[in-house]
Amino acid sequence: EAQVTQNPRYLITVTGKKLTVTCSQNMNHEYMSWYRQDPGLGLRQIYYSMNVEVTDKGDVPEGYKVSRKEKRNFPLILESPSPNQTSLYFCASSLGTGYTYEQYFGPGTRLTVT
Amino acid sequence: AQTVTQSQPEMSVQEAETVTLSCTYDTSESDYYLFWYKQPPSRQMILVIRQEAYKQQNATENRFSVNFQKAAKSFSLKISDSQLGDAAMYFCAYRDNNNDMRFGAGTRLTVKP
């Protein structure tokens, strides 16, 4: 089944404790991206990647890191999480980088930082 | 920067009736796509319908259709014969060839039996 998977689905952590949210897709997609969803703000793009070893900042990259060492994986790293990073996170992928390509979303990761 | 505005935080509709959700956007690009996503309580983002900016004909998917007014930069979603399963958060989104993807704040739709 073609899908985007994220792990973990739920995470409660404390300020400053490094964490990684994994994202994997099995559709051989070139483009992958991370979003955070907050009430009243919709989804905002954190980082995106157009291919292996190619990443770029979205609208809200502060406090986040990403890497794209393999085509299928695009982990999101929070080196020192803070309470303002409490949010719902989505990973998405698409076949290409142009606007014509539909994005497929993962199931979301609910992160709480205390 | 491109922006997407959904001016209706909440809407409600009677089952079997029709409802229209509004969306406006701002861009200087000529080529772009517009989307409506549905997010039910499961939180999964589900693509409902999409519209290519260079196509004048409004997109339709079964009970879902759009009214795309390029000059006015308006992209509304019409849901006909509303069903209980249509209750969800709906997001309008924009994407262009600069890899810029923007979402509106969302409209929460309630369907009354």
C-alpha cells in the first residue's frame, strides 16, 4: 500500500531533550516536506526537500533540523525542544517538485513539550 | 509572500443541504494549483479537490465543486447534499512552482442531522 508513515504518533517530552520524528514514504517520491499545524494558523511549512541531500527552509524552520540521506526517509529533529514547539506535525511527499504533483500526507505526530 | 485566507472559522449545514466554504489568496504567480483538504477527527489530511490556475473550467468531484475566480483570487468550495461524514475541518491550500505551499487557517464544518 502506498503511504507515508510517521513515528511516533504521540510524544510527550520535556524541554531540552533532543528528539527525532521519523518520516518514510514507499512511493519513490522526490519531494518531501514537514508542516506543523496550530489552531487558527492552519499548516505551516517547516522544511522541504527536493531530493536526496537537498533541503531548504520553509516558513518556520527555527528550532528544527532535517536530513535527507535516503530518498524514502526525511526525519525531523528537534535538538532542544521548547514548549512553543508543542504542535501537530505532518510529513508529506509528492512525486515531483512542481505544483502539479499531489502531496500525500502522513497520519500526523502529536508532540507535547512540557 | 503568498497568503491564503479562510474568513469563516466555523460553518454549519443541515444534512442534505448545500454549503459553500470561502477562500481567498494572494499571489503574483501566474501558474499555481489550489486545493481543498478535509481533516476529519482522525487528523488525516484528505485531498478533496484541486484546481489548476490556467484552467477556466471549475473542478468537480462528485458532490464537491469549486468556484474559481482567478481575477478575484477566490476559490470557494461547494458541498452539495451534505452528509454527516462531511463534518470535518476544511483547509484551502495554494502551491506554486517555487515549492511554496500555503494553507488557510481552516473552516470547521458541522453537519446537523
